[in-house]
Amino acid sequence: MSVMDTALRESLKALRLSGMLETLDARLIQAHGGELGHLDFLQVLCQDEITRRETVAFQRRLQKAKFEQQVTLEEFDFAASPKLPAAQIRDLAALRWLHAGESVILFGPGVIWGSSSRFG
């Protein structure tokens, strides 16, 4: 490790940019291999930091919510709740409504849903 690498690592630590620090070696290999130009290298490192911060914030919110259990949509047992419209919920998760510029309203225990194009 060069003096410059050491100084950069210390700077990243001092600035609390651990997302950049964690991926620095991999990104340097990409840059030296010609996969990343100077601006791309910097942008990818910044995105690494943003991703790490978003992940940490999400994990913090999950812990603060104190859910009894955490289940993703893929893991959810729709058979245990037969009144839930599984196909509609999966359709909502695909986010086609968002890309189409529609609105969605979820209402009540049976999860009745609608979008602006369907309820015009």
C-alpha cells in the first residue's frame, strides 16, 4: 500500500465515508483495469457511500419499528390470509402503477386497492 493509499484511507475514515472505504480496493482495481475513468471512479465511490448509508438507515428504521418478524413479499404466506388478494398485491409490488403515473389507495383490513385509471 502506497503513502497515497494510506492517506486516502485515513481521509475517508476521518470523513466517516466507510462505504467508500469498504469498496475502495475493488474500485481501484476497476480503475487500474481501465473499466472506470476518473469521473466514473468518483461517481461509483460516491454511489457506494450513498448505498451504504441508505442500507444502514433502513436497518435502523426496521430495528426501531420492533416488528415481531420481518417477512419480504416473496416470503409472505398468502395461504395463511386467504382474504388478501395475493395477485393484486404482487401486481402493486411490480410498480407498473408508478411508471404509468397512477395513484394507488389501500383501504381497510381486506386491502381494497385502486388506481386513478381504474376509478377515474
